[in-house]
Amino acid sequence: MAKVEWQALESNPDAINPFMEKIGVTSVKCVDIISFDDDVLEHLPKPQFAMLLCLPDYKKVDALMAPIYEKLRSECVTPPAN
């Protein structure tokens, strides 16, 4: 079986939006979030459905998030249903 590799995607709506359209997601658009301050967030287009975080080093993120995920599992927290 061929090895599957993910292509890096630039953290830029001008790159992400065409990719989303290519995979069939046509009813939403990505925008940059430059701050999490309330006065900035209130100007984002509505509704918002999700946030994409582009993290440069997944191994560091995995190490950082492992205890958080383990705590959630120990508390029997499950992802919400659709």
C-alpha cells in the first residue's frame, strides 16, 4: 500500500479557501483571526462554525495536549454528537 502523506497547507485564507472548495466545501469561507480580544472577535463574519489552528510542530503539541486528553478520558468526556 502506498504511504499517505499530508501536504503542508499555508496558514492563509487565500490558500485555505481554494483548497476547501477543491474538496467540496463551498458554503463557508476561512478568515484570519488576528486576536482573541472581544472587540476583534465581534467583527468576524457570522455564523462561525470552526477554528483551524495551524501548529508548526505537532510532536510538541501532542506532548503538551497528552495530559489534557488523558484527564478528559479519565472523566469519561466524549466529543459532542452531531
